[in-house]
Amino acid sequence: MAQAYRVLIADDHPHAREAIRSLLAEDPAFQLVGEASSGTEALEQCDRLQPDLVLMDINMPGVDGLEATRRIKQRYPGIKVVVLSVSDDIADLFTAIQFGAQGYLLKNLDPDDWLVYLHALVEGRTEGSRELAGKLLYQFRELNPAEEVPPSVLTTREKEILCYVAKGETNRQIAERLVISENTVKNHIKNILEKLQLENRVQLASFAVRHGLTRS
């Protein structure tokens, strides 16, 4: 048998870590090498342990799982990250992918499905959660160009903010970049959605890509 894949679990709930630990113990293809209870600790553990795979909970105190994923992928592109969530919120899914995550798993999936998914991921096979993939594709559906509002309705600042949204940055990160308040960013995004007649950040990002508004 090939060498086992080294896995790091990052979740702030001890019971959740225990459940994942028990699941991995059933499969000799995976070797648990460490655990973390925060995003910051996950990054430190990656520095020290160099795992092959990180199972990253989204909701953690301080640095959350999405931001930790972004930092890990910037520092260690070769480490695979699978984001874990109790919700199939499309915004979380999109942000995870934007930040470099290779996968997205729902905590309420059947344990057997977890293992099938993780094997497919580490072995480079494309099958995974078809339901989530289909949902993402639906959100990225192309609008009829004749019905789409042109980007010219946006101000220069709104286009700037849209560019950062398309890169998967949070409101807080955008606020820090532009030296404005987080509430101001929220108001800008609300106005952008209204002007473009769109519903969420995923559709905003898709719009930005189609219209070449993602360049720095």
C-alpha cells in the first residue's frame, strides 16, 4: 500500500474533532498528524507538520476557516484543503473555492460519503458532491446579455469594490484595503447589487469576470 495521506483537522469543537478522528481511523489511507482549534493554530500546524490534507471548519473564533484557507494556500499551494460546514451556503462554497480550497464537505453527510469524497480528492479524481457542484454552476449561470445591466452604471469606487469581491475578499479585508469602514463596504455592495439587479456575491463575481473587472 502507498504511504498514507497526512491529515490535519482544524475545528474549534472537541466533539467534532473526535468524530472526524474516529472516521479517519477506519481508513488506513489517512494518517492523522495533528489537530487545531482555530485558524491561526491551523496555519502554525501547517508550518510545523506539513500535512498533505487539511480538513478545515469554517466557523472558528478569531481567524476563521476561510481566511485560514487563504493564508495556507498562499504559503503552501501543495497542501490540499477541504472546508467543512454545517450549511451548503453558496457564498461559503464560492469563497472557499476562491481562496484555493480543493473541496467542500457538509458535516451531515454520511461518513461513507466523506471517505469516498476524500479518496477522490487526494487521488486526483473529479467526482465529488454533485449536488453542491450543480448548485455552484446554477449560481454561475450566464445571464442573457440583452437583459444584463452594463458595468457603466457603477462608479469607479463600486468597480474597485466589485473587483475585490470577485477575488473572494471579505468586507473586512476590502475595508482595510480601501481604508474605509466595514459598514461603508456593506452599503457599497448593497448599492452594486441593486444597480446590477443581482442577488448575491457569487453573481457579482461572475459579472465581474464576464466584464473584465477583476484586474487589479
